[in-house]
Amino acid sequence: MTNPSVAAGWRGPVVVALCVALVVVAFEVALHRLAPMPRRDLEVDTGVDALAAGNPEILVLGSSHAGAYLPMIDRLGADRVVVVTEEGGTFSAFDWVYRHRLQRYVDEPAGAGGYRRDRLKHALLITTYWDTCPASRTHYESSLPARAWQWPDYLADFARHGVTPDNRNFPFTAMKRLFDDSMMVQDRGLENLRSQFRGPESADSLSGRKAAWAERRRREIVEEGTYCHTPEERARLEGLVDLMQARGLGVTIIAFPQMGDLLTEEARRTTIATYSAYLADLRARKGVRTVEHTTTHPLVYDDFEIDCDHLVPAAREKYVDWALENGLGFLRAGGGGAQ
């Protein structure tokens, strides 16, 4: 027979726990209705999972700029294209993502000495001069752990270095992945809710902020040319190219479009010209295909986000359609990847 005092002792905490759970669930439901969080389509895991589940012909890898190539999936077929983005990445980050997250699937063996993903023929690397900048200047050192690491990577780094400014982001990101549908976890500051109550930003305010950002970037692009183009980052790119070519992939390096309004004559003569010359040299030495879209694209000021760097959704469609007719047409026919 149950002791009444014992039953009363545990009944209270259980009731409190149930009430708290009900409040949390009700709050989550209310948040989802009042201020739904936009879904992110630019995560390393998304691309890795697509590669692991499929047998594509084309692997697209880059920083968040690679997200502009998502419409290529619709144009060429979801069974043909996988896009992997490492937000804030440089060539060091691209190299790490390939070696630690993608290569196991790219090189996965099948019978008779072949590869399980035997249709994979093309690797597209989406780049800008920024990808040659040193980590000490880009300040994105913590992006790779947050975006691309898995628990073994974190534990190995923690065992060597303890908690660092770079690796401490991983546990928080892992928790957010675990509670992917929780508004309170994904938007802990409830900034999304506050923005809903504030209402949309006025067109004049958005225009002013974008103009100010553009003016800042005009100066920065010239300045960045003085410390980017580092031998270390170039070496990471070339090591990645060697690895992909050893697998038999045709490597195409695309110079991603820059907003024309940002490129002063000095920027074109220095920062942009230096990177273009490097790609030409790489094409001659490595036999890669290079596609120069930095300044030749049809995109205009309004096609770029407020950061003057990424493309608005409609412009992604516009750009991919143009690119498939200007430098990337070989992908439609499944042609070779080297030039």
C-alpha cells in the first residue's frame, strides 16, 4: 500500500513540472504563430546530407556566396547538383570542409575499384578575392567550428586547447541543431518577435543603410587588397584542387560577381586585378577551368542585399540563368570540367 505522505511528496513536483512544460509548449506555439523564424538553407550539414544521400554529377562548394547557386538545383535537377556552403569561409575553410565532411562520401568506394558516387564529375568552387584573406583579418575563425564541426572535432580540439574563443561556439550551435524547431532556442533574445512588433523597416531607412554600407565597402575593397592574396590561403586552395583532381573531378573556379557600384578604378586596378591574375596563373599551372564573373555579370545595385555582397532571391534566379549561358554552359550537357 502506498504511503500517502510519500505520494504527496512526489505529486507536487510532478504537477509543477507538467505546468512548466505546458507553459513552454504554449509559449512556443504562440511564438511560431506571431513571429515564425525564417528557415536557413545555407548550412554545411544540409549539403553534406544531400551528398550522402545521393549520387550527383556536380558539387558546388563555397562560402555563403554558394547559396546563389541553389537555383541550379531546379535548373539542372536535384539528382545532379549538391550545394555546400560554409558561411564566412575562406580557402582554409573550404579545404577543411572538403577533407573532414565531404571527402568520405566523394571517395567512398564501391565494387570493382570504383566509387559509390560514380556520377560525380564536376567540382565548382565559388570564390572571391576575400577567400585569400588571412583569418586574423576576416575575424571568422569561430565560423568553421559553429558551422561545420561535429562532436569528435570539438572534443579533439577541447582536449588539446580547452575552451577557446573559437571552439566555444560549437556546443551552443549543437544545442540549436538539437532543438531546431524551438523558437526560444533559435531566437533566445526574441529579436524576431520584437522585429514583428516594430513592423517592417521603411524603404528610406533601408535605402540609407545600404548606401552607407556601399560607401564603406568601396574603401574596404581597396584596403583589403593590401593584406589579402596570402600565400597560406592560396596554398590551401591549391591543395584542395589537387585533392579533387586526384579523384578525377573537373575543377571549375568561379570568381563570384561583385556589385559594380563598389568597384572604384583603384579597386579594379589593384584588388580585383591581382585576384584575376592569380586565377589565370592557376589555370595555366593546374589545368582548372576558371570562370570570371566578377565584373562581367548583368546584376545591378538592386540585385544585391543590403550588405552589397549577397544576392536577393530573385537575383539568384537571374544570375544562375545567365551563368548557365556564360561560362557554365558545359554543365547542361555534362561536359568536361577542365579547360
